[in-house]
Amino acid sequence: MPIYHKLGEIPRKRHTQFRKPNGDLYYEQLIGTVGFDGMSTNSYHEQRPTQVKEIRSQYSVAPKIAIENNIKSYKLRGFEVAPQDDYLESRKIVLTNSDCHIVLASPRKSMTDYFYKNTDSDEVIFIHKGTGKLRTMLGNLDFQYGDYLVVPRGMIYKMDFDDEDNRLFIVESHSPVYTPKQYRNWFGQLLEHSPFCERDIRRPEELETYNESGEFVVKVKKKDEIFEIVYASHPFDVIGYDGFNYPYAFSIHDFEPITGRIHLPPPIHQTFESSAFVICSFVPRLYDYHPLSIPAPYNHSNIDADEVLYYVDGDFMSRNDVKPGNISLHPAGIAHGPHPGAAERSIGKKETLELAVMVDTFKPLMVTEEAMKIADDTYYLSWLEK
């Protein structure tokens, strides 16, 4: 997120002596992406962030593929993913390609025994159910229903939940996640016609600093494997930092929809992007106001992208028989559009109260075994006239 942010204590100049009250040095660490060319943050630690005591285990969390080359539309019943106590064990990859994983999770317990770091991917965590606090090495963020939590790769974090009823929709991106370039000027500032602005972005405000030695387990994801690494110092020992690379939150309820006289295409809903996919937010909005408008979307041919829609709340106007937590997959290679009767029903309506998250990937998605456990295998027939 291209907004400069500073928290805690830092020296006046980078890469210069910054000493503790007792005269010892704080330890500087650059946290960046895309080598030294992307967004970065300079952080200052009580202890060396390099003190590995032990590497205990290594195990695979790679998705198991059920359908590698898919052309069939599916509906996944996301709330049928069984809750599990452990945060990482609860994460189930349902769709995947070489650029991203699309994940459902229903963790019951907060992370108390370990910290987590994803070195493969930026994570966009959408909070469908639950409240709590995202605790990170660069500060904390409270979260609630409708929040996107954007966690850049390499950030060490914990999830604290207020209760056991939690539902998360997660996109793991192997390339950095940014705000849409169509809504940014050449300095990175969000433009006047953007559906959200910098005021809507919640940056970390609470920095926890622990100067502790001992044994601290960090589970590190690399190449779809988890490494359990024991560090000699507490990962949250940052005394201060500044830069552009940090976790942040944005609520889908702060997305201001763009409307027109006739139906506008999905890019108006775009909220995030990477080099390989886009994420869009469908929110309550007024319908098109041309006297002959058809508010429901027109049929369109999926040739260059797979379309994934995660249904959050409300009555999604173009689909029949979808419920909160459902996912629809409309793969590249075939046309899709509103279900029978949806276009007719939309005529004359003034607004929609739908809430949904869409992910369009530029490479085809593979369907995993976890997805097939919750799949409606007849969904592709739902466009047939009765």
C-alpha cells in the first residue's frame, strides 16, 4: 500500500547508529519485496532478528488437485468446511494455480503456541464472521465482519479471535498485492474517482514490543511447506519502523460503489490487484437508471479469466439459490451470465443489497480435493430453461 507510515521510535537517518538507553545498538532490518525495488520498511529491533536456535520439522501443505484442467462451473458450499481449533490446520485450499491459492478457513481458537510467516505470498484475509485482533511484528489491527486484512509476505503475525465462530475467505498471492492502478496517479495517491481513499485505510496503531529471550516458535511457509523454526528472541521486539510495507485493513463497507445509466463492467468494483488477478467488492448500490436499463449483468464469454464469486450477504441479483459462504466458479472457456429469470426480475428494481467478493484470475484455476468435498456437481446445469 503506497502510504508512508511511521510507528514507534526511529533514528533521524537510515542505516545510522541508533542506540538504546544503555548504549547498545538497536538492530535494523529492511523488510521489502521485489528485491530492493518494491515497497519496503525499515524496522529496529531490541534483539537480532536472525537468531535461529532450531528447525524442528518440515511438512507439506500443498493442495491436492482433483481437476487440473477444468471447464465446468461449480458452486462450493463454503460453510460446510468444518471448523478446526488450529488456525493453520483450518485453512483449506479450494482453488489454485501457479499465481495464487484461494482458501476457506473456520478457525475456532486464537494462535497462542506459535507465530506465522508466509514467505510465499501476500495474504488478503476477508473476515466473513468473527471479530478480534491481527497482531503483527509491525503493530496490531482490530478486525470485524467485512474487513479485508492485507498482510504482505514475510510479516510475522498471530490471529486473536474473540470467540469460536469465525469464517475467513483468504487469497494467497505469489506476487505483491496493490490498490488498482486505474485509481492511482503516478505518485501512488488514490484519485478522486476512486471508490475508496487513503482515509479508509486502517494502518497499524498499536506496537507491541517485547525484549524477551527464550524459545519462540515461528511456523514459516515456503514453497507450500511449513517449517517449524525456533527463535531465541521474541518476534515482536520492534521498537519502531517507517516505510511503505506493512499490514493494513480496509472494510468492504467503506467501498463506495460506482453506478451509471446502464450496466457497468466489473472493473468498477475493483479493490485490489496483482500481476495475476484482481479482487472486486460487490456492495449495496443503486441500480442503473436508464429508462430501459437491465440492471442484471449481460452474458459474457469467459475466455481470458476464471471468475470466482464469494457470496457474503444479501440477495445476489444475478444468481438463483446462492447462500452466504457459497462460492461460484465460472471457468475460462465458456460463457456465463445471469441465471434464468434473473434479468427479468432486475428490471424496474431500484437497488441491490448484495455483498460479495470476486476474484478474477488470468490463469485457469485447478479444483482441489477439498473443494470437491463441498461442491454442487450439478451447478453447471442451472442455466437450462426449465
